[in-house]
Amino acid sequence: MNLTVPRRRLVALLVAMAVAFAGLVWRLADVQVVSAERYAVFGESQRLESRVLPADRGSILDRNGAELAISLNRQTVWADPSLVTNPAAAALALAPVLNLDQEDLYGLLTEDTEFVYLARTVEDDVATAVRALDLAGVFLQEEPERFLPSGTLAAPVLGEVGSDDVGLSGLELQYDKQLTGHPGELLVEKDIAGNDIAAGTRQLQPPERGDNLLLTIDQAMQYETERVLGEQIVSSHAKAGIAIVMDPRTGEILALANLDAGKDGTPPTPSFDNMAVTRVYEPGSVNKVVTISGAVEEGIVEGDTRLSVPDNYKVADVVFQDDEHHDPAYWSVDEIMAESSNVGTIMIGQKLGKDRINQYLNQFGLADQTALDFPGESGGILPDPDDWSGTTIATLPIGQGVAVTALQMIGAYNTIANGGTYVAPRLVKGLVDPSGKVHQPDVDKGHRVVSAETAAAVSKMLVGAVAVGTGTAAAVANYTVAGKTGTARKPKDNALGYQDGAYVASFAGFVPASAPRLSAIVVLDEPTPYYGGLVSAPVFSKLAAAGTRLFDIPPHPTGDAPLSSSSERDLAAGSLGLSPANA
């Protein structure tokens, strides 16, 4: 018997076994000695589960700390279809509780996934009912939901938050990063069955709550503004309305209302967007303050400068008319403002010239977006001087052929109220971090538009417009009001020309005229009657009266002579014979 071959095979097997054993020893040495730490970390990572801990969203507060928007924790219903034992029965049981279609639920419960939402942020009683069903594969988890304690108050300004706690519009979108905060993390060690290991690793990095947003808005003033504006929308059958109340000294917005008419007799509702900032309109006669201010600043006219004003006036191929027929009148500029004379203002605009008209429209802030930087904010629409037609020198001075936002327009009146200095509007007083510290934003220092002397002269004219002119309905008992009415035709949508019988009525002004503390603009879309002096001026009067009470504003601040003591008597003595508000 030849044993050579078996012996060789045996030796080869022994050698192979020795090599394999050596490799095993080397591998064990590598795992347990050389690379022990790396593999320990790898093993631990397989047992560790990271859970993201969402941060609480900051609240939005009014200027006094009242809550306008907060987050509440709600229960969300979700399912793991792989764990649902009887989808048909589960869908049948959940449908009436969640108020969802049974077939839709069945489709969700049979999806090829391990996670599906069934209903987000449900009411507590719904969550309790789902929990009582005790369905396999159906679970509850806590999620935040945005809540407005005052209902829809200032809703277009505050904006909306999506189901994933992300700002979608308004201030919620603009300040989403600051409101959101920073998420935390929880590391938990799990066993092979997915259960927490009691003595295992457990590391917590707490989430950091978002900042609170402190607004300039006053909750009480906002409520009163929406109430008064809503009543006028109903009584005048307007399609919509805008009202802004501000402190002209600081540019702080105290109230910002945007309402649409209700349907089928229902009360007005908040607009879909912040129309006062995002939508433009032709301002009409309220824009005359820019033309006349520029002419006074340039030394072209003064308040007592008199012009021979007919009731119609041809420029290029168009005849422009005053609202009411009158014989040629030898009116002062004060009287032209009080009368809201289109012809008189056009004559002044021609003296000012197109380049300076364009200059003052820009300096008063009617061209660019404001410093508010609100999402969707619109700038003004002004024609380039190189593109002016033969009639533009007549239309722009009286507020036609130019489009502005209500916020831009009230900014022009704030400039006059503030002694000729433009002050940028503000909606935010500051961000309040979780420790309670207030971080104030940078404030635009503004810029001078006209001299203090010009502002005082124009303010005197605006007092006359309310005392004996077209804005008498804006008067406030015991206070001297300065302001101007406006009635403008609505341009056609996507076409040249104006809509038949469609007007926008407005009033802008400030109080007390001797030392302004409160300014406001009221804009109504297609009211009946359509004159700003008849429908918008009364709203201003009510808002100004409410504001002077809320903010404890005296009629004539100490050291300030009431402007009415001379200007109102002087204008009344001019024998204007004006009837209440037509323009």
C-alpha cells in the first residue's frame, strides 16, 4: 500500500489549517487589540438611536407683550402599515373618529412603508378616542400647532405656519429662522429587539426655544381698527378695505388692518394677504400733498400764493376738470388744497416740472419698497420721466398714472407730520431670546425730504382741508386734525383705461396737528358713495379718537400752540363756501 499520497495530503491539510489558524489569530488580534476601539464604536453605533427633539416655536407678541400667535402641543395620528394586522377593520373604526373617508384610510393603511400620517394635530377628544381603539400599528405622537389667541386679529400680518412648523407667509415666514430656534437630540442605546437598554448610553442635548417676536402693533388699537373698518365696509358696500395707524415720529405701526367684504351678508373677513403692503392702487388726491410740498420747498409757491383757477384745464389733448363746476376763482394754494382742486394742482405741478415732480415722488418714498421688507411687499409704480406722455405732467400731480401701496402713502404724510423728515415704517420692536433679553433691530435713521418750514406750511394747508375743506368728516372733537381726501378711478386689469364706475376712496392724515402723535390712512375699494370725504374720512375720525384715548394723547401737548387757533380761522375767513367732502 502506497502511503505517500495520503501523507502529502495530510501535510497539505495541516499547513492549510495552520495558515487558517494564523489568519484567525491575526484577525482576532486586529479586532480585539489593534482595532478594538474602532469596532467598539461601530458596535455601539448599531445600538444607538438618535432622536431629533424639535424646538418650541417662539411666540409673536404685541407691543405690550400680549400673545398674538403661540404654539400648542397636539396629538398627530400616524400608522406603520407593516404592523397593521387588519387594515379594513382599522379603516372602518378610524373613519368616523378622524372624519375621513374609509377608502382613503384603507389606502394609507396598506401602503408599502413603515410610516404614514393619518391626521395631523387633532383635537384632544379625537386623540383620546383613537387611543381607546387600541389598534395594532396605529400610534399617536405629539406635534406643535400654531394658535391665534385673538382669533383672526391681524392674521394677514402674522401669516401662517405649515403642518411641519415652518412659516409660510407674513411675519411667520419673514422671521421663521428666529422663531424656529434650534432642535435638540436624544441618543438612546437599544437592544437587538429595539427596546431601550436601562443601563445603556443615554445622552440629551436639549432643544433651544425660538425667540419671541415683539411687534409695534397694539392689540387694542388693532381690534378697534378692524372693527371700525369692517363696519364701514358693510355700510358702504365696499369690496375691501385697508387701514394703517402709526406713530409718525418713530414709524412704528400701531395697527394694520386688511379686510375683504363677507359673502352673502357675512361680516368682513381678513384678506388672504397684507394688502396694505403687497398691493398698489392709484392714490388720487391724497397724492397732491407731494406735488404741493415740492412746489413750496422749491420756492415756487407759498400758502398764500394766488392762482386764477378755472374749473377745467386742457393739457395736451385732454381736458381736466375739478370735481364740481365753478366760475374761475382766484384761489390761494391753501384754498387749492382745501378744495382739492385738480386744476389748481395741475397748474402748480407744471411750474414744478417733471424732473422735480419725479424727484419728490421718489424722496417721499413712493417708488421703492419700504424698509419693512415684508414678504411680497410691492414698490410703487412710477413712469420714467423719459417715458412721460403729454398728459403725464397733469396726471401725476393729482395722483393718477402712479400706483403706490397704502403704507407708502402714509409714509408721505408721516414725513410732513415729522417736520419734513421721512421715517421708515417699523413692525418689529425686537426679538426676545429665551433668557428674556430683547434684541432690537437696526433702525433706519430716515432722510430729510423738505424743510421744517415747508412741512409746517403744508401741515397748515392740511388742517384747512379738514376744517373747511373736503375732509370735514375726519374731524375729532377737541383735536386739530391735518389730512387729505382722495377719490381715484380704478385702472382696468391688464388693459389700458379705467373701469366704469369703479373708484378707490381714501383719507390720510395725522393728529394733533400741532405736535403729531398719531397718523392713519384709510382706503376703501369700490365703496358707495365713492368719495373719500364721505366714506374714508369718518373712519379716520373714529380711529384717531380711539387712538388718542388708548395712548393718552392730549389735544395740545404742553408748549405747543394749537395750530387751529390761527389756521382754521384764517381759512374759514377765505369764504371758500365748501361743502363736505367731494374729493
